[in-house]
Amino acid sequence: MKISELASATGTPVETIRYYEREGLLAAPERADNNYRVYGPAHVERLAFVRHCRNLDMTLDEIRVLLRYKDAPQAHCGEVNALLDEHIGHVAQRIRELRSLEKALKELRRQCGQSQPARDCGILQELSQSARQVPSPRSQLAGHPKGSH
């Protein structure tokens, strides 16, 4: 099948398929006499696997590890278990962060109980005041762990 057919069969944009090929998540397909890529059932299955992992918010590095084990079925899956445990930890941390964000947004929402002129809006005033106190985005990224979610 052509790349457009693979895209249609898996619901994956063509550019995403090419990206996964460049990243080594999908094997390079054979080429037909006309130099078109020719994909087979193995590509469909692998792409579906990658897409499912991405839907679980796994990073490309995590998916590479999983694919390495998928390609070596005789290997023991201890690292797969550890990878998933670590991913669950990341998800749990993000949930805590999202709950904190929700709490902050609800508190912000309480700053303005009714519709009024924008100059008197408590939400806009609070956002403006807080914006003057926030460090630059560049300094915030300095402590961001590489590869985190």
C-alpha cells in the first residue's frame, strides 16, 4: 500500500508517518519501481502500536524502549514494567499539577462575581498584578527536567 493508504488505514497524517520513519519508530518501507514507498501489514501493526502509545502520552523515547522489547520477544520485560511505573508516576504528578491549576483558576474566577466594565474586573486586575511578579519564561525553563512530560 502507498503512504496515503497507510495514513487512511491508521488515521495518521502522512507527515506524521514520515516523521516516525525519520525517528526510527517505523522501518523504512520498500520502494516500488516508480520509487513510491510500499507499506505492508507489519507497518500498519507497528504504526497502530506507536499511535496507541502516543495516545497514552508516552514519549518517543519510551516508545523506542517498548518497540525494542516488542522486537525481542524472548527478552524479559522488567524494563518495560519499570518504564510503565515511571510513566504512571509522571501522569500522577501531572494530575496533581492540573488539580493545583484548577484550584488557582477557581480562586481567580472568584475575583469577579458579576459582569462589569473591564477596568473594574477583578480577574483582569489579578492577572495584571501577578504578571508583573512572574519571572521570565527563560528562567522558569532552567529547572525543567529534560524529557519530562
